[in-house]
Amino acid sequence: MNRKGVDYLGGKLFPMILRFSIPAAVSLLITAVYNIVDRMFVGNFNGTSALAGLSVCFPLSYMMMAFALMCSAGGSTFFSLFSGKNETERMNRSFGNAMVLLCVSEIGLSGVLLGAPDFFLKIFGVTKTAYPYAIRYYRIVALGCVFQGLSQLFCDFVRVSGKPVLGMCVTGIGAVANIILDGVFIIVFDWGVVGAAVATVMGQVLSALFGAWMVFGNRTQVRVERGIFRLERRLCLQIVSCGFAFFVAQMAMGFISLVYNSQLGRYGGDMAISVYAVISSIMTFVIMPASGISQGIQPIIGNNYGSGNYRRVLSAFWLATALSVSITCVIWLMVLVFPQQILAAFGGTEEMFQVGIAGLRINFCITPALGFVMLATTFFQAINRPVPSIIITVLRQVVFLVPFIYVLPMILDINGIFFAQPISDLLATVLSLYLVWREGGSMIRGCLGDGGLEEG
């Protein structure tokens, strides 16, 4: 049992998984909702060009989260691993080094983004009519990179300190504030996309402040001292390598959205792109339970792995996998049974139904497998095995997927584009099963020893 009273090593697994997973999933739900609300406010009160200007800047969020997750996930993983070995000093240093790395990378990202706005907006696909709105939104949001990163960092460290509900509150406070400020700035003050951008950054600032109050106020397991912020080369490399799979995943999602839009526009025009917008929105809600459970099991697996309790590591993983796949199946069935109703909720027309109903069913045909694949990547990250996580992520989201997006429509027309994701997911599932099975066998044979942790 750690000093905050969470019995990672001996408590009942299923209640513990629920305790950590539900707040994480709720936090992700709130974040997903306020991203949609941003678009709803701008679209309804400022028109389609303003909405396009905001939407074209969406890859910014992927870029900011890529650096944030690389540092926060890597740092919190080592925090849990060191906690399992009762190495308090190294726990604190994992936080301090992760925070310095995050601040440097996010401030550097802000500088790059603000130094070449037209270059990035062109890559994002901005149009002439959307440019005046996009540039105003872009410049303000780019200033908030470090606050977005800090809110994620504090959320992760509060959660792995045994306080998942308060970890949820770190991001939840900012999300709720964003929604309220959207209404004030866009409807009352009529600030348009500027209001949406200011609301976003202010929400991130509030999240970062609450997280800082938790961590620096000694309300978590972190004990802040000046020495923990001194960068250590080996520990920094370990943090970056451990969190690199999350960096790749975020960057890949931004890249893939551009590839999809290009091919869908070629084979189906704006209508097909609109269908994909619905698919990507629904996919956000499909993967939320799996993402929440993935975040929830990280400290459980990390602590037990750090203490050498490998059988409990595997029990936690497979129990969480069963829960994740079961929940994902419910959403999967809803998509397969009610595709027309889902499209109608997003303003679907008869023309959209003709392509969208088949597109939804094809794209989501093996979605339950994602409940396993996402946990597999987190499993390897939580035990400080970053290479398998990176391999699964890169193959699933780039190497497998991109060729299918280009090749399959030559055979199956537009439906080939929708088949690309499930085929890629199927291949990733087979690969993940093999890698997890091999790693589990090594654990059971007791061949790893303390190899998961190098001296820092």
C-alpha cells in the first residue's frame, strides 16, 4: 500500500480498475463535448466560414497534446514504477524532469507556431474565405500551448498519486469554464472565433492553476523541492522514450485526418467529407471508455510491475481488457443498428444517408477490437516497454492505414476508404495479441527481474 492509502498491490482489482477508469473516462467525455460545443457556438452564431476557420486549426490540438502526453505519460509511468519500489526521491525527480521537459517543448512549439502561421495554415488546408477567421483563432490558441501541456501533466500526476477524481477535476474545471466562456464571449460579447480562442486558453489556464495548487500544495504524492527540476540525461531519455508512442499517436491522427479529407474529397466531394466528420465524432465517443480504462490501469500496472508482482500485472490487464471490450461492444451495436439516426442527429440528408449508412457500418465493423489494442499500447508503456507501443501505434495509424486509404478505393470506390480503418485495426489486433502474449509469457517465467527499470 502506498502512503496515500491505495492498496495497488493487494486490493481487489475490479473495484480498483473502476475507481481509476471512470473519472478518466468522464474527463475525456467532458473534453470531447466541449470541443464539439466550440464548433456549435461558432457555427450557429458566426456562420460557415468562421466554423471552417476554427475547424482548420484543429490539428493544433493534436500537436499540443503530442508533446504534453509524451512528457506527462512518460513521467507518470516512471512515477508509478518507482512508487512500486518505494523509491520516493526518484518518484519526485520523474515529476520534476517531466515538467521541465514539457515547459521547454511547449514554449518552443508556441514559438515555432507563432513564427510561421501562414505556413502551418496552408498545410492545414485553409481556404481564402476561412483564412481571416483561422489566423485570429490560430494566434491566440498557439499562445496557450504550455497551459494545455501543464493541465495534462498535473492531471496525470494527480491521478497516479491515487486521486483519480481530483485528476478528472483538473481537466474538467477547464472544460466547463470553456463552455461557459464560449457562451459569454460569442453570444453576449459577439467576439466570434476570437471569443472561442480566448475561452479555450482561459480554460487551459484555469486547469493548469488548479493542477498546480494540487501538486505544489503537497496534496499528492509528489514532494516538490528545487533539486527535482535539475535535468538528468538518462531519466529525460527514459521519459521521452516511454511517452513517445503517445507523441506518435497524436501526430499520426493529425496527419491521417488530412489524408482522409483528400481522398474523400476526390471520391465523394463535400458530402463524403461530412460523413467522415460524423464518423470521427462518433469514434471519439467509442474510444473514450477504452481510453479511460487505459489511463485507469496505468498506476495499477506500474506499481505492481515495479514491485515484481507480474501475475497481478497480467490479471489487471486482462480484466481491464474484458471490461473495455464489453463496453465498446455496446456502442458498436448502437452504430450498426442505428446508423441513419446517428447521421440525422448531425443534420444528415438523403444524399448523406446513401453513402453514410454503409460508411458507418463498414468503418465500425470490428470496433470492439480497439478496446484491446488501446489497452495493449498502454500496457507496454506502463511497464516501460516503449518499443512495442510505438510499433503498434505506427503500424496501425500510418503504415497499415495510409496505403489502404489510397489503394482500396481503386477497387471498391468510396467504400474502400471506409474499409481502410477496420482492416488496419484487424492487423493491429493480431500484432498486439502476439506482443502481449509474448511479454506475458516472459513475466510468468520470471525472466525479467528488475530489467524494466534502469538506474537513473
